[in-house]
Amino acid sequence: MTTTWTDAEPSAIGGTDELRLSSLRADGTLGKPVTIWVAQVGDDLYVRSVRGESAVWFRGTRGTGKGHVSAGGVSADVAFDLVGGVSKSEIDAAYQAKYGGYPALYVKPLLAPPAQETTTRLVPQR
């Protein structure tokens, strides 16, 4: 199983404003996709829940730990790697650089502890 992105995929996904994410349910079906923001740091892609751990989509990622994402012409099965305990300064900076032009009402919560604790790396599964 390949767990790395192709050379072009991180930039294709990271270069879009929005990502569509679906969690894999225990019965093997995908849940309803949600549209969220995505940040790129190097070749890694990260998502966060602005509502913290209470968001339905985030709780869904914790179930099977797998799902599907699509953005920038890329459609991929992924594993959700919760990295809430890692240094978040680079990820915060990536979100700020990418979405800083949006009203602070939307960006500021992504940089706060409840969202930071839900920082999840998208790991391709092929």
C-alpha cells in the first residue's frame, strides 16, 4: 500500500480553497461529504475542525480512521492521522497564509486550541 502522495498531488489539493471529505463508515460506505479548508506544509496536507472535536465530520474520521477526499482534480482514499499533539506553528502559518484574506471571523477559530487539537494529516491509501 502506498502512503505517499504523487509529486503533483499535494500542490493540486493544497492549492485549492476547499476540500471535500467523506469518512468511511463501519459498514464500508462513505458518509456525506463535507467541504472544509485544507493546509499544506511541505508534502503533507492537514485539515482541522473549526468546531473542535464536536463536529460530526471530525468524529466520523475517528471511527474507522479512513475516508475519501477530493480537491484540485485529485480524488483519493485516505487515512486520517490525528496529529493534535505535534507542533502546530507551521500548520497555523500555512492556514494564516492561505486564508488570511478571509474575514478573521472564519480564520481565527482555526488557529485556536479547540481546532488545533483536531489537526489531522491526510495520508493517501492506494
